[in-house]
Amino acid sequence: MAQRPVSLVDLVLAPAGLLIALVVPVVVASSRPEEPISQYTLAKEPAPALPPTPPPVSVEKARTLAAIVPNGKNTWFFKLTGPVDPVAGQMEKFLQLLETVKFPSEGKPEWKLPEGWSEVPSQEEMRAATFQIAGEVPLEASLMTLPGDGTRVDYILKNVNRWRGQLSLKPVTEKTLYNTESKTEETRTIDIDGRKVVLVNLVGYAKPGGMGAAPFAGGASRPNRPAPSEVAKAGAAEQAADSIGLKYKAPESWKPGKTSQFRKASFVAKDAKDPKLQAEITIIDLPAGGGGGELLANVNRWRSQVGLPPTTADDLKLEAKEVEVAGEKGTMVELKGEKGDAKQTILGVMTVRGKTAWFIKLHGDAAVAAAEKEHFEEFVKSVRFE
């Protein structure tokens, strides 16, 4: 396109900025002689390397079916969490399971599993049972128990709100616990075997790692804390459990086990001749309120894990012995029983420090427990809070 010369009218009508842009080059050009044009080739600097983009956090829609079943001083928690539609498809069978729950005079409840459900060994300390559910999308349900009165509204509310938080849902209050704003009956009560059971049906967005936490016996829910590092060293392994200042020494033969929100430490001790025979050593903390710090209730929970009937407060005084844990008074019990065809032993220590109940426990094959008893007692003595 041919360019026309700039006229005076153009200069008058042009904005001030444009006028300066047009006039200045003319003035500068007319004030100095022409110089030859030189060309230079400049090396192109490489673009700075950008940090890699972190992968997006996975957030998926999920459903939680749960039931809070009170029984005296203990409460039982049935829970199934997973993809929305597959879990919804198990609603009828979940209710069928609850309807078969019976509480004998001693020990844990009895039930009849629905078709397609099977019980498998539990890997988590806090689980009383684990159920696998066959289907196009395999699912897993859990049964947990903790001391505490499951008929109390504040106890129920804390657990319901903890589950709601795991699904990124807003907490409810006592006023809206059974009458949510959406009117979806996310929480309601049903009668099973003469007791009032709280049934929960929630849909939300699952937070990564937020599905596996056990229920709280009482007190407000606590944020997840990093698990202690499990680094084996030559000789005794000295460990430190995050910001709570828990420290201890474990024998070289104990291998690191799985930790979680509740497990501040975990080790596995195996029989030297038969590695299939083993025992697990854990340190667990729970809020002492709401029954979590009741010695008798916790000992009876341990007794059920090795096939023993509950004991009484008077008999416990004869069976238990006093120990010291980090300068605090503690109680130790040795429980020997049979689980199926296997002889099992629990060496358990409990101490209450402020508002927190601490449990140091060895649970496993009777022969391994007997061989590791001295190591366990030394381990308990090494525990300290800093």
C-alpha cells in the first residue's frame, strides 16, 4: 500500500503523544549527518528453565455409609467409603449387615455377612474387623470400636462431623444433626436389636488420605500430623515422632512397620527360625476424654483381640502391674489367649499424660511375644516426651 505524506492537518488533529512521536525523529535525523548502517549478530540467551508444574491434586466424589452402634461403655463403628454409585449399590446389604448385629454378654458383636461380603484379616490396630466386598468395583468396609457412650449427642456429633470433613462437607450442629438444610436425611436414627443406631449417608469430595482415619473416642478432631521417620541404625534405633516430642529407642532386630494418624510408631518383630511367626509393636495416642482413657475398657478391648472374655475392675487390679512411662504412672498387662488356632499374646501399657492417653503395645504370636518381652520392657522405659 502506498504511503501518503503527513499533512499539517494530520499533525494538528493528531493526539499529543502521536505528534511527539512524529516530530522527534525528524528533528533528530536533521541534526546529524547520515552514518552507515551496521548489522550485528547477537547470541541468543537460553530461556531460563521453569520449574516443573506439580501434578494436580486428585479430588474425587465419594460416598460414606456409616453406622454408630452403642453398646454399654463401648461404641462400634461400621463404615464403607468409596465411589458414589458402587457404594450406593451396597446400601441394602449394609443395612442387612446391621440388622444381623447381636451383642452377646461378652466380647465383640456377632453378625451375618451379606452375599458377596467376606471377612479378611485386619492390618490396622484400631480395626475389629475388615470386610471385602466383591463386585465390578471392589470395596472395603471396616468395623472399629472405642470406649465411649455412643448415645451422647456430642459424641455422635464429633464423629459425624469428622466424616463430613473427610468429604469436604461443612460441619453440622446439634440442631441440624438430624435435619440438614438439604433435607436429604444424611444422618438419621434406626432401631436395631433394641438399640438406637445412628446411620450416616454422605456424598462429597474425598480429600487425599482422608478416608482411613479411625473415629475419635472424644475431644475435637486433630489435624493430620506427619508420621515419624523410621530409620534403622546400627545398634539401637533412636526415633523421634514429629512435633509432639515423642522419642524412644527400639532394638536393632525390630523392623519399621506402618504408621498412621494414630500410630506414632510401629515395628515388627519376627521369629528368627520361622519368619511367619511375628509380633507387632505400636505406640498409639487417643484423646483421654469420652472414655478413651478408661483402663478397664481398653484392657477388655485388648482381651477380645486374643480371644479372652472381659475382666472386672477387681480382677484387673490383680492382673496388672504398675510401670513408669516418661515419668508418668502407667499400667502394664500381659494377656495370653487363642485366636482361632493360634496362641496370641498382648503386652500392653497405658498411661495418661494431660488430655492424651498413650498406648504402647506388643501383639502377636505367643512365642515371639515371650522372646521379645524383655526388649519390650526396655522399649517402654526408653519412651520420653520432650
